[in-house]
Amino acid sequence: MTDSLLRGVEDASRSLEKVLLGKQQQIRLALTCLLSQGHLLIEDLPGMGKTTLAHGLARVLGLEDQRVQFTSDMLPADIIGVSVFEPANGEFRFHAGPVFCQLLLADEINRTTPKTQSALLEAMEEGQVTADGHSYRLPKPFFVIATQNPVTQFGTFPLPESQLDRFLMRISLGYPAPEVERQLLLGGDTRAMLDDLPRSLTPNDLLDIQERCSQVHASSSVIDYLQRLIQFTRDSELFSYGVSPRGGLALLRSARTWAWLDGRTHLVPEDIQQVLEPVIGHRIRPAEEVGSHAGARLVNELLAQVDVLG
Amino acid sequence: MKQLSRAAVIWQLAAFFATLVPHLSWMPFWLIGLCIITPATRLMIHSGRWSLPHWSVKLVLVMAVIGGLLLTFTRETGVRATVALLIAGLALKMIEIYHRRDALVLLYVSLFVSGTAYLFHQSILMALYSLMTTVLIVAALNSIYQDPLRNDWLRPLKRSLRLVGFALPLMLVLFIIFPRIGPLWSVPLNQNAARSGLSDRMAPGDISQLTRSNELAFRATFEGPVPAPQQRYWRSMVYGHYDGRTWTRLPRREQFRLAEVDLVGDSEPLAYEVVYEPSNNPWLVALDQPSAAPSGSFLTKGNAPLRYRPVDRRISYKSSALLDYRLQPDLPEYDRQAYLQLPGENSDPRSRELAERWWRETGGDADTFVRRAFTLFNREFSYTLSPPALSGYRVDGFLFDSRQGFCGHFAGALTFLLRAAGVPSRVVAGYQGGQWNEDEAYLTVRQYDAHAWVEYWQQGRGWIRVDPTAAVAPERVSQQADRLFADDPAFLSDTPMARLRFGSGWMADFQRQLDALNFSWHRWVLNYQGQQMELLKGLLGEVNLARLGLLFFIPFVLVMGVVAWLQLGGRKRSRDPLERALARLLADFQKRGHPRASNETIQAFSQRMSTHFPAMAGELRALAKCDEAVRYAGRPDARKALLAAIAACYRALKSSRAKEKRLT
């Protein structure tokens, strides 16, 4: 049973690699994020394949997806839905918005106003939305994959820390390697390939996997290491603030999934090291502002300074 | 800006206030106000209710403080003005702490200011207090390096206690061997201008002011039998010249011509030691009559001790006294004339007339003359601390009109009468009495024990000491001043707390104990420089710079070594034999030029090493597998296998080195 699930994930991963060439690491991180029941934030310049990755994930995981392109004049009702008066029976009827799906692709989330951004907040954290004083439950599982442009670009509203914290991971795709790019230019239409992607898992499989990942054994040595890492972000002069307890839990959850994807039933420090940057990169801030992507450098510093063995 | 935590702000305030406390007694009121307002402002700023002051506000404050300092300390340029300037600077710095750097300035200057407290007080309590202040300041220093989000209150204090604890042995070493350098500059304390210390002039009324001060004058221990209260006349100055208003020492040109002191005594000299408080004056005290000059001083022609330099810090000296003596049984004509000086021909006519009448009636006998004066004093005069002010012919005014006064009045008047009758005489000023501490066997003499008495000269008998005050108020001489004056409202009127000292019960007892403790502290700690040389000689044989350096260096290295061991070595050594074996293996790899990076697990490290040492790839793989099983997979049963794997790796590494050696 375990094997079939694992094989399903591997199939999904391989399928995605066909549409997103040379990005095995990012694909695996994205899968880890979703399998850990977390929301994913993909941050990169336009045209790097963010949407392709999000669509592909929805396909291979067999999730019913909706896409919302965020613009600066968007209102919360455009996402959540709106109550409309029906003259026929003299009542208001709620017309569900795009948020009612299993995987919501929120494209360019930082192009919209904070008001609309925060409408997503409840959905992400509580799994429900409120409109006109009435709460509506969202389907299960429910994922948000948001993409955003780097904050230095024009016309962006940076996501506040509170909202960044709701994303389990933040990844960026980056430019492809030259030989990969050549392959991409020679290759066919990725859009058509997207539609041909086989569905490798069902929503039920996802819930099973999540159950299995939470059972991965974390020894005290690993927990100590994780704690040392978090403590370092709190004590060190390099950070203006450290990782929150929620950040620590997110790190452990993601590392467990990563270990499970490796076919292991126990955690090793490498699992934490692999997911460290995506999980805490957007939850820390360097003491001195040295550019928007100081996070990666800071995480490298963190890894170099904290001894694995204690 | 690096935010400071709330705890850090509170610690800074605590350090600041602790620094201030020893200075409160002399700080002007406006400065105390400033030192309350600025920390309050700091709190308001920190809590976000107020914003940091505009530069114009700060400018106005600085101008106001400079003005205040100039006005308050116009006639002083000394220590108090300087310390007040520092304190005002500290207070103002409080409201402009933007960066950690600013807090550092505040705390470093606080350390300095807390050191200046020793310029004003040197008791053992002060030493303990300043140690506490140091702990507080170091705690504040610790706290400003604390993460602002980790608002831990006790951690800075704990760390500070540890740091100061480590510093204490070094402090002791420095105390014992650091050379005592004389004061590079003389510190003009100038704080007693208006109230204490003997003066080199005596106008009636002066000493009644003096009596109000309970400040410590000196303390003494005796190496023989303790002299009776009536014998405790501590000689400090001899006034030989009277100008109708003020008694002063004889003019210098006259002093040169006076005969040398000739002291004849049959009894054994009584040796004693005095711990003398700083007075900023050159004169010392010596028990009547000093047979040898205290070290660092000489005896004047009036047989009073005088120091070459003013006493600007607490000193101790040894001297000896003859209680039975004849001082200058022969006096040359010049001296006799000098001690008969009176102002003009016509001053105080009534007194002169009285003296002449008495001289006739007593048949020219000085002793009877003095007894006569004593009888008059005893019957008609009263002793008071607040006599009426005198003007015009002061001796006449005192003898015939006011008829009340203090020792200065009586001594001056009697000397005047004796001189008018043709008997050489002079006023001696100093201290009389003191409080005997039975437990510790020493005498405490305070400024209210200041006294003046009379010496007159008789052929063959020399200078004879008489105390006219004893005639009018014999208790003054046989009792301590504090008992005698206890009911007089003027006595100690400017130091209300001092009255507690003379109460009975545990409070007085406690005071005496504390005083005794302070005395030992002064004798053994503050005056340590005398013993230092002897101690060093005993320790080193010959004192030279190299040995002194070594003596300092060895404890320094020892302390630093202990600190380093605690900080670095002591913690890392693991008890687990497995960890120890692994550490040894890793150290071996490091020696071969392959240190483990701190973010490398044993698995990653083994993998990297197997590319460097392909021959031992198998052992390394086993090591990685066993380590993972024990460390991460929760299988303690694999410990044995891991130990074996480590040993195997160790051996493989050794043999690979041997092979390399053979090849080269």
C-alpha cells in the first residue's frame, strides 16, 4: 500500500518534470508542501513557469482547480462569491466564487490590494469563508498555490508577515540551465502537454499520504538539531527576529514529508536542511536590509553555523 | 536602530540610580530633579507614549544645565563640580538613547561616576555598595546585548554576578601587588569650608560652630595604658598672637627667632597610632606633649605637629607622647616677650585693670592668679554653645558683659589676663576627649571634640597646661562632648540623624560595631600601602619589575585559564563513550586535512570521505548506516555495531596513512 502511494507520487513528479524541465528540486518541494497540507507561494519573475507548475500540480494530483488572476481592482467578493437577489422566490442566493475548489491558483497575489489578500486569509487558515454573515465550508483537501512577483517590481502590494506566515513554503523557480532552455525551445507546446498529464493520485490518496507522513519517526537528536536552528535565528545578531513556534512546527512537518518521499520512516538532519530555506526563508528577516533575497544567504549562514551533531 | 528590550531599559535605570545614591548628600536640588525627570521621560519614550525630544529641546536643556552648574559651583572648580557635570551628562544622555552605542556611553560613564563616590566616602559600606553598583551596571551592559524579543529579567543579573565573580580574584591580586602611586594631582575636596576642622585662626565663636559637626576627625590606638579622659589633650596648633579680635599663630619671622623646643620628661613615652581623616590642612594632632614628630611632619616651635603637605587623603602615622613633662623650663627673653604680646596699649582697659589688680592681690603668683580666674569663671560665667556675638573690646565684652561662651572665649580671655599681668602664655587648639571603643580598643575623636586651652610659662616648670573651660564646666573635660551637649539644641543641629548615635540600645550598639568595622577597614585596607612593600619583599625576596610582573601574570593566566576551560573545554567533552570515540575519529580525519563541516551529518561526511579514501568506502558506509540507525532511526540496539564501525574506520584510516608513508 505504502509503495503504491509512493510510486504514485514518483509518477506525478516525473510527469511534472516533463512540462517543467530541469526543476526536479522545485517540483519535489512543491509536492512536499502540498503533501504536508500546506499552502505554497511561488515567487519569481513573470514567465518563469509558475503557472505551469501550479496547473501541473492540480492535474497530476487529480484536484479540481480554479484560477484567479489577481488585479489591483479586485474585490473580496470576486474570490469568495456574492449573494444575489432572486426575484423568482424573493430570496438571496449565494453564488460561490472561485475559492470553492480543491486547489486555488492565486496568480500574482501581490498585485491586488491588502483587503482582497486578507479575504484569502480566512480561507487558508480556517478552511472556510464568510460572506454576508454566513460561513461556508470549503471542500477538503483545500490548497492555495499563490504566485507573486518580487516585491521590488512596480504595482505590487507586498504580503504582510501575518499572511506570509500562512504559506508553508515559499519557493522560486529561477532561470533554466542553458541546455535545458535549449530543450525547451526545441520542444513542443507545453500547454497541450499540460492537458495530457496523467492523473497519478486521487484526493483520497493525498489524505492517506498525509497520515503516513505524520508517522515518520523524529529522534531526539533531530529534534535537538531543529531546536538549535530555531534558537540560533532568535539569538543571532544576523536576524532582526527569529522563527516563530509555528515556523518550527512547519519545518518539522515538511521535513517529515520529505523523509517519506525518500522512502524512509525516520527523519535525518538532511531532510530539515533540504526544506529549511523554503520553509523559513519568508518567516525571517535579516537584521540589516540587504536586498529582497537575503533570506537564502541567511539560511546558508544558519546552516553553516549550527552544528548538526550538537 | 537595534531595539533595546524593556528589561534592558529598566536595568539601565537601576544602574543609573544606584550610581547616584552616594552623591545624593551633596547634589544640588535641581540636579536631583533632573535625575528624576529624565529617567521618567526615558520610560515614557520607551513605552511609545512620547517621542524622542527635538534637538531644540535638548539644546535648551544643555544650556540650562551648564547655567545651573556655573551658578551652583561658582566658587568651586573641584571634584564636586566635575562629578556634578558628569551626573548631569548622564541624566541628559538618558533621553537621547537611540543606539546601543548610546547606552554603552551611559553605562561606561556610570562606572566612572560610581568610582568617584570614593572621593566622598571610603567606608566599608561604601565598598560593598560600589560592588553592588558594579554588578548592576554590568547587568545593564549584559541586558543591552539581549535580544529585544527575549525580555528576560534575571539572565543579565546572573551573568553579571558570574562576571564580577570571575573578576574578584583579579581584583584582590591587583589590590595586593599593584603599586600605590601617589596622587598625581591634588584633589581639592573643599567640602568642609563652612563647618569643620580646626582653623589656623581663632575668633571667639568659631569653635561653637565647629562643635555642631559630628564628622570624624581622627581615630587613635595606644600601645600602652590608655590615658584618662582628663589627659586626652590632642595638640594641633599654638596661637601666640592676638590682634584684638582673632588669635593666630605667631608671625613667621618671629617663629624663626624662637628657641628650639626643649622637652624634659621622666616617664616612659606613650606610643600611639593615629588614623587621620583628610582635612586639606597641613596640621596634625599629637597627644600632649609630643616627644617625636609623626612621620612626614615636624614639630613647630610651639611643639605642635605640622605636615609638609596638606592632608588630602586619609593618612595614618605613629607618634609618642610624654604625659609627665617639663616643656622648655628655660625660656629666652625673646620668647618671653613674644608670648606677652597684646594688641596696642589701650585695648580692653577693664580687663587690663582687672589683671593688674589681681596680680597685686595675689602677690605676683601665677598659679594663684589662675585659680582666681577659675573661681570667677566658675561662679559668674556660664558655658554655652551659642554665645552672643561680641563687638568692640571683645575680652572686656566677654569678661564683664556677656559672661557666657565656649572654650575659645575662656581660653582667649585667660591668656589675655595672664599676658596683661606679665605672665607669658598662649592658647593651644586641638581636640579634647573622644569616645573610647572598648571592644576594639581605640579612641574616636570627632569634630565636636575640638577644644582650646591655655599654657602659661613659669621659670623652671616650663609651660603649664590649664583648661579654663574645666573651671566653668568640668564635665566638658571629664566627660565626652556628646554626653555633655546632648541637651543643647545647637549641638549637632545640622545633622539630626547623628543623635541616634548617642541613643542607647541596639541602634547605638550597631553604630559602635559599624564604627569599629570601619576603623579596621581604614587601618588595614585603605592604609595598605605601608605593608605592601614588606609583604612583597617577604613574597619575592627582592622586589623588581620582572618579579612583580610575574606575580601579576601568574594569577592572571590562572584565572583566564579557568575561564577559558569553563567556556570552551569543559562543556564539549561528552560522557558517552560512543560520542567520545566518534569525536576521536573525526579529530583524526581533521588531522588528515578533512574536517567535518558543522552542517554535515555523519552520513554526508562519510560519503564525502569515501571519495577521498576509496579504500575504506565499505567501512564508511557501515559507519553512516549504523550512525543513522542509532541517532535518527531510534534503534539503540545498533550502538554496538556503531562502536565497531567507528573502530573499523579508525583502523582503516590508520592503515591508509601507513600505506601512504610507505609509498613516500
